[in-house]
Amino acid sequence: MARIVVIGGSGHVGTYLLPALVERGHEVVNVSRGKAAPYREDRAWESVQQVVADRKAEEAEGEFGSRIADLDADIVVDMISFELEGAQQVVEALRGKIEHYLFCSSIWVYGHPTTVPSIETDPMNAIDEYGINKAKIERWLIQKARRDGFPATAFRPGHIVGKGWVPINPLANPNPEVFSRIAHGEELALPNLGLEMVHHVHADDVAQWIIRAIESRAASIGEVFNTVSEHALTLRGYAEAMFRWFGHEPRLTFLPFEKWKQGLSETDAHSSWGHIMRSSCISIEKSRTRLGYSPRFTSIEAIKESVVALIASGKVSVPGR
């Protein structure tokens, strides 16, 4: 069994990943700021070594890479690397010391897609700072793997959902009030024809993917993989499914985007545009064939789990409650 360090393991994916690694007999270390608790309880957390570190501050001092290297890991899973310089600091400190380094990227490296569904060999065309920085790290990291032998793998999750997480809704933003409107059978306006797409993935499926990549190291090192659910959702199909789940016939209208966004807050309009302009639909064929990845949750199943939790917390209102 391996000693596995997870950087940012207290987040949503880590909630599922770390207990699963413990159950498989691994020695697990969680590096975090110590300010977040897992989204669900599990006794396996009692076996996880906790290391408190402020990554941003320690990177600025040039100390974070050596801090991770000093943990003497066999495998490092980096969930919270967002800038090339920080990733380089960690990788350079780990060179020659570990068996596997897994970097969490994002489907947002695709930007405007060139094919549907998008595959790993499509060009990265990121259109925002987050996606651009993830793409920079990917390019550098895979080059390090293929030219210099650094044992790196990159994976691209979609819109992560699950209990404790607010999902991107049928208006392509994270406002939970949209689900309340659907639950009450209110009319919902969608942009354009509602055919833009979003592609969710359950946090447990991302955790499952990571484990498969670790256990199939020969197939995963030096490669990039998409990590999403089986199918993307059109905004229209998504909205219709949620209306029916709440017991209503869908009540939808459609407006040109510029007119439609006038009914949203500035924050929601900005978020919606960010998702609509990408219209993500991602292929998992490479993950399936090389790693045996088979998502347990469809997009709708994952979203429903999130919404049930939002109802229980009072963030989504339903008739009679």
C-alpha cells in the first residue's frame, strides 16, 4: 500500500476520496488550511493524518514545495493548483521522490469547443483566467512527464455536484432559488432555445476516477483525461427533467440571451454567460477504455442528490414546507 498525500483533501471530492483510500489500506495525509470539514461523516477520517498549511502564503515564500516533499509521499493528488508557478514549485520539489502525481485540471480548458463531445486531443482554447491557468499547468506538466519522466497525470472534472454542493442549475448559474421556482411549478425562461449544454459529475465519481488512475498507473502517467458523467445536459432537457421530478409539467419560455439576462442579477447573468458560452459536452471514452472508468451517477441523479440536500437545509423551498 502507498503513502498518499492529498493537497486540498477537505473539499467535495476529498470527502469521498480520502475515506476510499483509507478503506483500501493506504496511509493518507490531508494537506489543507484546516478551515473546512468534510461534507459527510466517515470514521475513516480518524485514520487520516491532517497537515495544516496555507498554500498561497507558503508558495509566496518559496516553501510549499519543500513542505510537500518533506511528507515523504509515494503519491500526491493535487486538487488545488491554480497557477503555473505554484505547480512548478511542487513538482520540482517532488522530482525523483514520488511514484505518481495527479493534477486536478478542469473542462474549462476547452473554452469554445471545437468538437462535440470534446475529446482530450482537441486543442485547449481557454477563455478565462481560471481555464487559461489550468491549461498552462497541463501543458507544462505533460511535457515534464513525456520528456523528463516525471510521473504526472492530469484530469478534467466537469461541474462537480453531490450532497453539500450547489449545482449549476438549468439557467447555467449556481443560484438555488431556481430550483425553488421549479418546485413550485413557476414558469421558467431559458436563453435562446435552451440547447446550450452543461456537464456535471458527482464528486464520488471524480474520487473513483482518481483511484482508477492510481491503480492503472502505467495507463495514466503522461496522459490527460476527461472526468465527467456519462452525458451532458441541454438546459432545456435539464429543466424539463427537474420539473417532472417535482411533479409538474414543464413550464418553459425562451428569450434571446440579451433580453433574457435582464431578468437575472448581475452575478447570475455573468455566471450564466460563462457556462453558456462554453456549452460543455465532454467525452469520457478515453477514461472508459484506458482506466475502466464507469460513472455511478448520471448528471440528473447527481444533481437530484444535491437538491435533496438543499431542500433539507432550507436553501430550496418546496410546497408545504
